[in-house]
Amino acid sequence: MSWLEIDLAALAANVRAFQGRLGGARLAAVVKSEAYGHGVALVAPAALRAGASWLAVWGANEGIPLRNLVGPDVPILCLGHTPPQDFAEAVAADLRLTLYDPSAIPVLARAARAQGRTARVHLKLETGTHRQGLEAGDAVALARAVAAEPEVLLEGISTHYADIEDTTDHGYAESQMARFTDGVDRVAVAGPRPTVRHTACSAAAILFPRTHFDMARVGIGLYGLWPSRETLVSARERGLSGFVLSPVMTWKALLAQVKDVPAGGYVGYGRTWRAQRRTRIAVIPVGYFEGYSRALSSRAHVLVRGQRAPVLGRVCMNMFMVDVTDVPDAVAGDVAVLLGRDGEESVSAEALAGWAGTIHYEITTRVNPLLPRIAVGGP
């Protein structure tokens, strides 16, 4: 058995911490990808109770069930692509859509007209990330297409920073902000000026008040994880030692079996680990299907009774083994902490990411959504 404990008190504290940085700007809680693996059904209502005013998802496939969860009054922004075939359902759910193609605007207008609704659109400016978004000239064309349709409102305009969380030199982010401001002015000539400007991710929300504009999109920081070590260093350099984030996720599993392996015995597929002494091992019923990366093989450790237990051999599809020789009282049924704190010891998402050669965003988002998420620490 394996499960996640989601600390709603920590989540609320993180929301309040960001609100303290944002001043009058609104906070959009980014709950895409199952709330970064934490479970959107728990996180979204808790974030709203704590003070978030908007929710952000990737597409209509996430936004429609979220609308059913949180009710009619909460603004929900789709950050990613919404194909025209989803427009009718998206309008019915009152989702804000990020669009790029002027030819899609008449299609959206017809869907809104058929329902007697107004469709709200957000435009994303390309300022240097070269991912999704429009160059200023193309953005003006889209704004004109929106202005021609009374059922469609250009509510918001945004961009995304390329490396604000990957470096302590933020010159490039400054240049992106300048291009954004120029793009907003150019779009405003084509029609009404969008009322919701948003550029800030978690790192920008922490470090740069000038990026806050009308709203900040807070993702990774909402879950108590710093966007990067560089963001933490930059925050401390700016005197933000009082800004604290509290991790929200703890991943636990029960030891399925505890057994002895003789000296010279092998553990796991490929015989990649061999016991140099009589070794006591525990079998944990979690594997790469559950989201515990195979890259953690013989690199990571878990916590058993507050002590570190190294992973032995290869992580399998549904199980892996750990060394509990130095935890002599360990027995089947004990709780192992795969991610989180146990007594004085902890295994962080950042540590798991380092062992796996990835980023901590991937560690939390790849935990299988079939695993139970249990709320702790709050209503």
C-alpha cells in the first residue's frame, strides 16, 4: 500500500506567503497536471479558501471537471492550447482560453453566441522563450479579430520568462519584460486594453514586484518547493530571509516484506547489487508505474523509523528493495517515507531529482494519479 499525504495547512501558508509578496495583484493558483501531482480535488478548494482568486489549468480537459468542482464564480484560465472542437464545452464551463490563431476567433464567437454567453480570451505574447505565444504583430492581428466579435472579450494578456528561475543574472528577464510592455501597448491600439496582465511565475512573484502587474501565476511555489536553487540564492541576496515555503507532499508506503540476504547474494534484476555482508532488506510495493523513477536505482534512500535506508538494485515496475540492516526493529507493515520527513531526517523532492538526474517538478507530477491523496493539516 502506498499513499500521499497532502498538508493543506502548509498549502495555505504558502498561499499567504505569496500574497505577502504580491501586494494588490491577484494570485492564480496553477493546478494543472493534477496540481503538480498533489491532487487537484484537494488542492484547488484549499487554495481558494486560503485566498487564491483564480485557478489555472492546461486545457479544457482539466478546466471542465474543475468547474464542476469549484462552482460557477471562480475564474479558471486555460494556459495551453484549446482546439476549436472544444470551444462549445469550454464556453459552457466559462473557461478563459489562451488563443493564438485569429481564424479561431469567429468559431469561438459562434459557440458563445449559441449559448448567449461572452467568451473571454487571453493572448500570450512571445517575448523570448519561443514556446507558445505570438509576436507583437501577430498579437495585434488576433486582438483585431477579437474586437470584431461582440461575443468575445480580450480579457487578458501574458508572457512567460525563459530563465528567471535558472540564473542569478536576470538581464534576459528584464528584456522580456520590456518587450511585454511594448507588446501590451501595441495590442491596446487594436481594441480595448486587456484588464488582466500576467507574467509572473513563482520565481518572478518572489523576486520581482515589477512583474506582478495584475496577477501572478503561482505553480511550484504553491506546493512549498522553491523553483530552483538560484531562486533561493537570489531571494536571500535580496534580503527575503523571512519568505518561507513549506512542502505540501509526503509520500508513504508500507513495507511489504522484511527478509535476510546472505553475504554474496544478489538483489534485483540484472544482479546490479551484491551483498558484501549479511543484509536485512525490505520490499516496498512501489515502482516506476507508481512514479518512483527507475533512475533512482541504487542511488536514493527512504526513511524507515526515522533512519535512512538505501535503495538496493534496480527499481522494478511495482516494487523496489531497501537496506534496513541498520534499522534492526523494522518489520513488515512499518511505514516507509519515500518523500518527506520522518523525525529528524527528510527526503526532499530536490534530493530525489538530483539522484534521478531531473528536476523536482517531475518528481511530484509523475506520482501516479491512482495513488490515494489524503488531506492532512487542515479542513
